Amino acid sequence: MDNPTGTTQRVFDAYNAHELRALRALYAPAARTHRPGWPTEGGVDELGAAAEMDMIAFPDVRITPLL
């Protein structure tokens, strides 16, 4: 099992690099997600679609951890 801090950093890195394939690969196939304002929960496909929409709408978007 990987270090949770390392995995979290890879999520931030993939998102900030707009690497959707790398971002999706960090989630288990059975992962579930719920985005506020969306009517239902989704899986990895929906998570990827949401990230892609963010990146198209806000091309300079970056996420950073709260310390």
C-alpha cells in the first residue's frame, strides 16, 4: 500500500498538470464521488469528466493542499 501523503500529492500533481489519464489512474475502479450540486454520485468516469470541465472552464486552475 502506498503512503497516503504521496498518493494525495500525485493527485494534486496530475490535476495541476491537466493529466486526466494520470488522475483517473490514481482512483480505484470502484471509487465513488459526489460533487456538490450534481444530482447523483458517480465513479471514476464522472470524476474525470468533472475535472475536465474544470480545466476547460478555468484553464489556469490549480489546486493546493490546505496545511
